[in-house]
Amino acid sequence: MPVTMKDIARMVGVSRPVVSAVLNNRNNSRVSNEKRKEIQRLVKELNFLPNRSALQLRGKPSKTIGILQNYFPSPMQSEMIRIMADLLLKKGYQSYYAGISTQEHEKVIIDNLISRGLDGIIISYLGSKIVQENYDIPIVSISERIEKFDIAVDLVHGGYIATKHLMEHGHKKIGFITTYISANLRKFEGYKKALSEKGILPGKKWLVQLTRNADFDKELEHLINKEKVTAFCATNDYIAGKFMSYLVKKGYKVPEDIAVTGFDGMTFAEFTVCPLTTVVQPLKAISEKSVEILLKKINSGDYARTESLFLKPHLHIGSSCGCNKDDLNFIYWEGTLPTLETLHAYIEPLPEKFKLGQEGGL
């Protein structure tokens, strides 16, 4: 059973209110420095945690934050949970994660979290309909697909920089390959913007939707052989990786015959047929800003959303676009890091001797 204040009081030989006073840094309690240090030592050694429900009943903050994500979170969402939980822990907050499957499920979860006395909630469930105005608890919403969001990635900019980079390699006929276009309209908007700057108006004639499309193979062959499309922007790295494998099986060379870019910045982008050029989502910045905004709401007592903040992604250069990029020069063996942003944050400070191809290296 977890240790209680009563247990610590008995061990030290003081009353429970004295232990409470020490834990709450009240200086008006009549307790010696020796007893105070002994209480603090036992709290640390026994991993004592205050009863958060009791704290809430007394009007004190629970120091707990709820994080809502999709029921089956993507590797990117999982990485954001890790970063946010770590940041919150450093600020003295515990995190409570909940997976959401439907909007009805979301409301049940939100109500349950509020009943537990949480101090705030971060929402990254893409189908969310929760808005701050309906709740008397600070909420931060991530993703522009959420109504009245606080922070999101500038997906238009992401689609734009990927397409523009391919055009800098001389490509004029560039395809757009996606799952449902409805889920990737902002990326498609950026793609069209880059092309239109050069007077190219593709509309949807160079668009291939893969989801529930039994004819995608014929459509791709038509674009490559009839329309003479020489490059493709994929809306995520999984599509880009599979598409490159598809091209190789069909006898095409990447990037000599067909250039490809991805989107998201997943680690496996460096392990594909050739290293993938991909748009890297700024997960660290999103996580940091989300925590910053939430804590500001908590501390100020002002829960209103002041503005919607967009963070820009950046382009990670591989060789799938046509750049003369070296192949993989490092393999991280100790675990699985999901994103390039996290991977490179780890390996860049390492000495050269730990990188592939270096004398004495891996």
C-alpha cells in the first residue's frame, strides 16, 4: 500500500498536521529543523505522493495534466506525448494520457478528467469538437483540424517547400500522392501555390488518392507514361517509402527517373530505397509551446484563447529528390527513435568516431 502522511508522522514521532505543514512549506509550524529534515528524507526515500483528490477538495491544484490523443496514436503523436510529459514533470506536473476514438468518447473522457480535478488538458485528437468556451478548465488544442485551435503546424508551408524544392531540380510536372485528399487539403494548397508561382495549374489531374482506390496503379502509370510526370509529393513518409519501393519494382530509378518527397520526418526516411527528402514536423517546438500556453493559462487564471499559432516545418534533405546526399552514416542501435528531429538531436553532439565510415567507428 502507498505510504501516507499518517505513516510518516508515526515514523518521525510527530502529528499528521506537522507533516502536512512541512510538505506545504509552512514556516509557522512548531517543528524542529531536525524533525523537518527527517520528514523530508522519508518523503524522498519512500516516494511519498500526496492524495491529489484530497488536495483538490481543499482547493489546492492537483498538479496533474490530461493529454488527449487519437486512440491509436501515430509515432509522431507518441513522441509528442513523451516530450510534453517530460516537460510537465520538470514543472512539477504529472501527466494522465487518454486515447480518444470518437467525439462522444471524447466528451466522456473530458468529463471524467475534470471530475478527477485535473489542472488542465492538452488535446491533439484530430476529430475533437471540444472548445475552451464550454469548459471551466484551461485547455490547449493542437492541430488546425480542431475548431478554435491554439497551435498547429503550417501544413501549407510544408506542401509548398517540398514542391518548390522539386521545381528547383527542374521538375515541372509534379504529382501529388495521398490517402484521402480531404485530410490533406492544406498540404495540397501549398503544393498548388508553389506550382502556380511558375504558371503551372495542375488542378487535380496530377493527384492520386490511394485510399479505397482499386485503380491507383493505372492512375500512376498514366501520370508517369502519358502525362510525363517526373516527380511526386507524398503526404506522409509511409506513402513515400512504399511508393519508392513500387517504382523500383516497376523498373524505375529514384531519383533519376522519378523524384519523391515525403512528409512528417520519420526516422525510417533514412532507411528507404534511397534516403528520403521529407518535410519535418516541429514536434519539439509544438510540445514546448503547448505546455507553455497551458501553464500560462493555469497561472494567470485566464483561459481564453488569444490567437491561433502556426509553427513552420522544415525540409530534411535526402537523395530521393535528386540532391547529392550521402547515404546513411550513422545507425542508432540502442533503441527506436521515431522521428528524424529526435534522432538528429541525439546523434549530432556525438564525436565523429561513433559514426559510420569513420576509423574506429561503428
